[in-house]
Amino acid sequence: MIVVDTSVWIDYFADPGRVSNLEQLLRDNVVVVHPWILGEIALGHLGSQRRAILGNLSRLPKTNVHLESEIMLFMDKLTLWGQGLSWTDIQILYTCQIGSLKLWTLDKALKRSAQKLDCTYVPG
């Protein structure tokens, strides 16, 4: 299963051709959404398709949200501070690592950390 990061969704909404295989992944039912990514997308400007986009994303399988204490331990154990990652990024990385999920992101800092954790999805 693949967690698609906000950065990929933003590119997709702007120009589906830039992340062309996302539609195939959706058809194959291998995309899951982290609730915090859904929240980030909901905070963005989605235009006249806002309700449809959020409705469709809400129907995707969801990952778990993990406790602050779990995230803090994970962050400290792997020394993930000071690397340009957000709290949401750390939550997503932890979710991917413990759930054996892959992460598709266009964010450079997040991708670098995902690669170190061997949880990066590379579109083919």
C-alpha cells in the first residue's frame, strides 16, 4: 500500500499528467490516505471541485494516527530533528515504517528521510 503525500496530490490537482500513474494506483486500490494529509489538502484552495475532491479522498482507506509519545520516541531514536521535516512528516514516516507502507512524496527532505527508512515509493 502507498501513502500519497500532499505534495503529490497538489501536483495531481494542478496537472494530472505530472503524476500520471496516480490514477492507475487509485484504480488498483493501493492508495491509502493519512488523516493529516487529508487535513492539509482540506486547508488548500481546491476551487469549485472542493467537495468532490475531499469526498473522494475521504473514501480512501485511512492509516492510523499515532500518539505523540510514539512519534517522539521514533524521532529521537532516528535523530530526525533539524532535517527540514514537519511534525506531520514525522507522523507519516512513522506510519509508513510500522505499517510496512511506501511513501510517494515530491518533498525533498521527506523523500530523503523516507529513502533512509527504505519506505519510498518510486513511480515506474
